[in-house]
Amino acid sequence: MMHSGLDKTQIGRAGELALSLYALITSDGGLEVFSPLTDDDHVDLVAGLRGGLPAIGLQVKTSDAVDAHGLVEARASFPDGQARDDPAFLYAIVLLHAVQIHALWIVPSPDFNRLAYRVRDKGRDVLEFRASPANPDAFARFRIDPMQIGPTLAGRIGAAGSAPGWLLALAGRGVSGG
């Protein structure tokens, strides 16, 4: 249920840019967030502490409206059995109103994979996220104040330790400033 004149791809890119901006500002410049040159690995953004290597990858899902039930919906689709299950891989679900992040969830992939509704469709695993921007539900504990994006991601980077091989390989293929 899109209300703006932007198409789905533009809404998605706007969410990535908004998340990058909020991360930069709310970390007081302590985080660096980059966009991989391609999205072949379902990674929209990579992040690390300023001056360090990327330590986390994010798949950003953006919506500009809630559905008829007041829920934010997002879908992630992977080839059968290939949904990434790594604490360094995070889903960021963004409810974007104009240029303001209205609601945000940062969900580690093991939790997302466990809590999302799963559908098999034409040889693909489809993970469906549905959550309220204000009410208790299965994803409520992952909902964060948008002004806490920087500290939240910095904490995840600290907890991740060294970057996983898939992320180093992705970073080696090139990233551009986000």
C-alpha cells in the first residue's frame, strides 16, 4: 500500500539511504556504512567502526505505509535452504514516512529466520515479516528508536568480533560510500 509516487525499488533505496544517514548521525561519525556494488548476496549495506573492516551486513526492507491491519510487512526470498543464518547478518525493516524513519526493527538473521512466517514458492524460501510499529508482537523486542540506530549497530559490531568470510569476500568485491 504505497502512498508516495516512488516505486518499490525507489522506496527500498530511500530506506537504505535513510538508515545510512541515521547510523552516521546517531553514532557521531563512529560508524561507516557502505553499499556493495551489487546486491547478489542479499546484502544491501555493510557496516563497521570508523577505520575498521566491515563487521556486519544488512538486508534493508522498506515500507512507506502499514497494511489494513496496522502492520508493517516485508518479504525476503532465497533459493531453497540458502537463507543466511549468521548473527553478523541483520535484517533492518524500515517504516519510512517521507525522509523520517517512523519505526525500525534490527533483527539478527537467526531470529528473523525463526520468527518469520515461511512459505516455499517455486523452489524458494520466502520469509515474511509482519509486525506492529507500536504494539507487542513476536518482533517487538527488535524494534528500536531510530535515534538509537548508531549505538545499536555499534553494539552488534562489537558483539560480532571478527568479520565472517562471506562479508570479507563481499567487501573485497567492492563497496561504495552509502
